[in-house]
Amino acid sequence: MKPLFIYYPKCSTCKRAIKFLEDNNIDVEYRDIMLENPTKEELKKWLEISGLPIKRFYNTSGIVYREMNLKEKLPQMSDDEALELLSTTGRLVRRPLLIGDHGVFVGFHQEMYETLV
């Protein structure tokens, strides 16, 4: 099964990740996060696989995150509540996400992607 690459088309970081994937002939299934947001169940599974804290899945530099004052609210939420909120809009999710046999990559860090080549 191809790795799943979740991205936002206007995001410059996502564009750099796509360029890396294409330049290195890494075949992925693309999913535009604005058209199909990850479900709570998907996010829960990826959180468990990654071993990362829930906050790493949040786009902490995004407008929606700041407008909702999540810097203050998120630490008070249970993981279940945080996952529920995260599943409501793709604008809250840190992008890109790359999910596959390698695990879950949150954001684009070239050195991590290079392990796929």
C-alpha cells in the first residue's frame, strides 16, 4: 500500500515536501486536507503509531489555533477532546502528514524523508 500524504495545496512547506517526493520518485497517495480532513479515528491511530504528544499534530502557528486560544486551552483538554477538535477542521492540523510503513511523519523534515529513499 502506498504511503498517504496529507497536504494543503497553498502551504509552502507542503510544496517543498511534494517536490522532495517527486524528485526522489516516492509514490504516495495524495489527500488534500481541505477536501478531506482526517477523522478522529485516523488521528487517534496515527497518534498511537507516532508516539508523539497530541500537540505535535496541531498547527500551532495557524490562524485558527490562535483565534481559538488553543495555547491556553489545549493543555487542559484530554487527548480524546483534543482529537475530537482536531478532526473538525484541516486548518488545525499540522501539515504535511506522511503515513506509511515507516510510521508517521508530522511536518516536513528532509532528513526524515531521506530515510524513505
